[in-house]
Amino acid sequence: MSDTPAPSARPRWRRVALWLAPAVTVVAAALWWLRGPAVEIYELNTRDFVQTVVASGRVQAPYRVDLGAQVTGTVEQVPVQEGQQVRAGELLVALRGEEALALERQAALAVTQARARLRQLRELQAPVAEQALRQARVTLDNARSQHQRNTELFARGFIGEAGLDDSRKALELATAQADSARRQLDSARPAGSDFAIAEAALAQAEAALDAARARRAYLQIRAPRDGVLIARNVEVGDVVQAGHTLMTLSPSGSTQLVVDIDEKNLGLLALGQPALASADAFPQQRFDARLSYINPGVNAQTGAILVKLDVPRPPAELRQDMTVSVDIEVARRPQALVLPLALVHEADGARPWVLRLEDGRAQRRDITLGLRSGGWAEVRQGLAAGDRLLATQPGPASGTRVRARAASAVAG
């Protein structure tokens, strides 16, 4: 009797494994489907939110001073260079001044002569006229007395009519001489006409001297205030004409930023709004500015509005016509609920919405947006702090079960 070998257990286990493998796969797939796909989650928080309008522009002084000669002349000296910082009153250009100096000396001599004439009236003519008046009055008194005696003698018949006529004529002459002496004295006194003419001559001479000095001062062009020379168009030896611009000064202390803003942001702008700016050459050095001017017109070609911002404390490295970047603060919300605009579907539409994680499922939630700035937006309605939103784009359909892959707070 022969033994029959027992069937091997290994083939059975192979058959079982072959049947179990698809079942396990199906179960795993079912479990994965039930749990949903893994998605990245953002948890919302509140923070202070600032809306800004970002633009670029240039540095500009509120005004520039064009400096030129007021008289025609030959340039004798130019002690400054373009780009140099100058102080108020510092010499910039000097013209040759021989003729002007001669005219000033001539005017000064005329003033000396007019003052001498006035002094002569006070010290000589007035005393002489006063003495002459006293002599004329004595002569007049004598003539009156003589005429009175002759009148009495004529009445008694001691003298004839000819003697009486002589005394009358002598009295009339003495009266005229006394009146003339009085008039001469009045004229030589401070209230008299001679004195007034002398004073007018002195004033005229002094005015001519002032004019000569002013003309001489025109030969030196000086800085009207502190600033930087941003242009120089003159050299020694040049013959310059009156009114021709020789230099351009950018005054120090008053600095503005001139910026073009897209017209769609016009409704956000208001005078007095604060801003932070930086020169493109020094992007890490930011400085304060304030909106001071909004142009009432819009550039039809560019669709931009020109605005100006005052810089109360301009940094030392800031230069005329530098390119600057400006962030104008147009609105601020303390402790606002904000989220990245990338999480919002139809953000520019009438009904923006997001996918919020609720009980393991992605649920659509309509929201109302407020301020927007720098890729972020304020949520006015529809969400609350702590809500978890799906960041995966385009995202699953609303109602789909999902798994949170990672949770991270929205950073400010």
C-alpha cells in the first residue's frame, strides 16, 4: 500500500493572497475616498490692516530758482561747480565792474557836494541873512524917524516939499530892504525854499548813489538761499546778457515727491494722508511723506493723476529728480479679519466666495470684502477669526470630504 502525499498549504495561501490583494486595495481606496484628498488649510486671524496705493515718481523741489545777470557784462569769476551745495549769500558769479565802480564814485562825490551845500545854508547863509535883516531893520527905524522929523519940519515951514519927498523915498527904500532881508532869512532857514531845494538835491544825489551801488551789486550774483546747484551754463570770460539764465538752484529744506497715480485710485486719495517712500537708489532707507496736492485734471493719454507729497525731513542722500517708490496709506482697519486674495474665488465679481473646512468637508461660503492691498483683503462678512479655509486651487467641489494637510496661521 503506497502513501499519497498531502496537498501543499503554500498554493492555498497564494490563492488567498491573490483574492485578498484586490480586496485590500478596494478597501484602502474606499477609505481614502471616504477621508477625501489632502488639502492645505489656512487659519484666519485678525490684525491691523492698512490699505495703500503704491506708485513711483521723482524727487522735486517745490520750485527751482533760475539765476541770471541783471546787467550786461563780462564774467570775471565763477567759484562754484554744478552739483555743489551752496549757502545763502554765497558768491556764484562775478562780472567785471570798473565802469560801475567809477559811476559809484561819481555819485558819492555828488552826495558830498549836496551835503556841503546844505551845511553852507546852515552855517553861512542863514547867519549872514539874519545879520543883514538886523541891519535892514536898523536902517528902517532910522528912516522912519527921519521921515517923521521932516514931516514936522515941513508942517512948520522949516523945509520944503523936496526935503519931505527925499525922506519919504528913503523910508520906502528901507522898508523894501528890510522885507528882502527877511525873505532871504526865511529862505535860508529849514522851512525855507533854499533849504528845501538843497535837501531835495541831497536826496537826489543819495538816490543816484543807491542806484550806482545797486548796479555794482548786480555784478555779483549770489545764492538767494541754501540749496544745490543743479545746472551751470556760464564760464569765465563769457559776455552775458541781462535776463539770461546762468545757473539753476534747487533750494534746500523744502522737498516734494511728484507721483503719477492711476485714475482708478482717485476715490481713495485725500489731502493729508501719510505715506512711506524710498529712493530706488536706497531702497532700505524709508522716510515719511504726506499727501499735499492732487491735480484736478487727469492725463488723457496715460489715465494718471499727478499728486505731490511733502517730505518734512528729507534724508541727506535724497537728490533732485531721483526716482522714488511711494506707499500712500489711504485707509486703516484696526484688528480686521484679513485673508490672501488668492484664497478668494471670483474676487472681482459681485459675489466672491471661499471654501471653508466644516466637519471634514469643503463648503462654499459667500463673503463680503472690504479694503484690499498688497494681495490681501479685508473680510467684512461671511467669516470669523479661527475659520479654516482651503488654500488649494482651484479646489474641490463644495461638499467634498477633504483632509487637512497642514494648518498655518495667516501671517500679517
